[in-house]
Amino acid sequence: MTALEIDRLHKAYTDTYSGEEVTAIDEVSFAVKEGEFVSVLGPSGCGKTTVLNIVAGFVRQSGGTVVVDGRPVDGPGPDRGVVFQSHALFPWKTVLGNVAFGLRMRGVPRAERNARAREFLELVGLNGFAHRYPHELSGGMQQRLGVARVLANEPAVMLMDEPFASIDAQTRRKLQEDLTGIFETRRPTVFFVTHDVDEAVFLSDRIVVLSRRPSRVREIVNVKLPRPRRWQDTAELPEFRRIANRVNELLAVDEDTATGGVAGKDVEGGHDAA
Ligand SMILES: Nc1ncnc2c1ncn2[C@@H]1O[C@H](COP(=O)(O)OP(=O)(O)OP(=O)(O)O)[C@@H](O)[C@H]1O
Ligand SMILES: [Mg+2]
């Protein structure tokens, strides 16, 4: 079953000052299956956030279609849950209140929504913090809360735009392992945007590598690493390094052209393209 289908997506922005058109996305197509973890990687400014915002319904495309669970996207909806880079939590609500909010909006009775919220707080390791407020949590804990809040709504697709980018390296690794653990037990469908090649390889089933702006899909790389994944074991597998090298090669094509150099890298090397 396909959870998310992006077909020939195109996006041009009109610059507010100059009035000039900037083509952010030339043509991007890919699909995410139900229960699959797909990451999008690409050079800075290539349109990753734009793709995610179009899927979320925050931004309207100039061409092409986005279909979630069989329905064309036409604005934001509860079938798509977004975990933001900055936490976007309700500061006046408790941790429990933040997680239960979406359920409350959908008319789930209080006892049931609190029970469900607690279940998801437990899943992300925040069960002792239900009655705290977001400002009483560390950055990493706030990001866990963001994940719990989205998961509690059981969206068709979970959208994450560099959720760990502002977290220190050590905590980030822990959060990546936790996210993988959650993914492995609950199998949400995840569309994940990142700059970090190792993070993408560690988390994903497939990686969509975009070219620089105006972006196209350069290649879709399969990540056939065993699960459950733990940093210590997974990063040691030769296959992990092989895939990371492959993704780095694909990204380097754009670095070379951007600096006017020669794209002399062997991008046809032993790969696992979809
Ligand atoms: N609201 C907007 N109006 C005009 N141009 C925009 C707007 N939003 C994005 N752009 C342009 O579209 C292009 C893609 O931006 P986007 O934020 O999607 O890239 P990104 O891949 O997420 O970048 P980063 O890796 O830095 O997060 C950029 O050139 C950006 O300047
Ligand atoms: Mg971005």
C-alpha cells in the first residue's frame, strides 16, 4: 500500500522584492509505502523543505500532484503530522496536554485521550514528565515530545524536517536510536528531511537524493540494513559505509558543478539504485 505519492512535483516561487520567478523544484516524483521510512537528502537550498511543506499542505505546488492515503493533498490535515525542527509546542500546556491536544480536537473523550497520550509519552521515554511544561524540558526531550504528539494522532504520514539539527551530537545519536526503536515497534510511515548522510542511512529504508535547485531526483538509494538497528552495531557493517559512500558520491556531483570543478567522481560505481 502506498501512503504517499509525489508525482511530477514542480514549484516556482515569485520573489516578493524582485518579482522574479525562482524554480525551486523542477520535477520530483517518488512514493512512500505504508510503514516505510524514507529520507530526502540534497544540497542546501535544493527544495527539501519545500517538498515537505507541500506534502504538509502549508505550501501549494505549481505543478504535479501529492496523494496521501489515496486523497490529493489540498491544505493541512490530521492525516499528516509534522515534527518541526524548532519544537512548536504549546508552552502553556503541560507535556500531557501537548500530546492529548490533537485527540481533543478530534473529540476523543478525556479519559481515553489522556490514556493514549500517556502511552505515547512512555514510548518516547517521557512518562515521568506528564505534568511538566515544555520549558522545563531539555531540547532533546522537547523533540521527543514533538514526536509523541505527532504519533498520538496516528497520522497516515509523519513528516520530519531536520528534527535533530539543533541538538548536540551525543543527544542526537540517542534520539536517532530512539526514533529507530519507535519506528521498528510501531511502523509509522515517515518522510524525513536531513542534511546528515549517516543519519539518513541509519534511519531509512530508502533515501531520495535530490540534485541542486531546480531539483530533480538524482537517485533513490535502497538501505537494506538489518533491523533492529543500533549505532554501535549498524555503523560497523560494511554495507553501512558502502551506502553512505554512495550517497556522498551523489551529493558530490552537485558540489563539483557548484564550484565549477570537474565532476570526476565515479557515480556509476557499485550501487543499489531503485
Ligand atoms: N517563501 C518563499 N519565497 C521565495 N522563495 C522561497 C520561499 N521558500 C523557499 N524559497 C526558495 O526555494 C529554494 C528551496 O528552499 P527550501 O527551503 O525548500 O530548500 P532546502 O533544501 O530545505 O534548504 P536547506 O537545506 O537550507 O534547509 C531556495 O532557493 C529558497 O530560497
Ligand atoms: Mg530545509
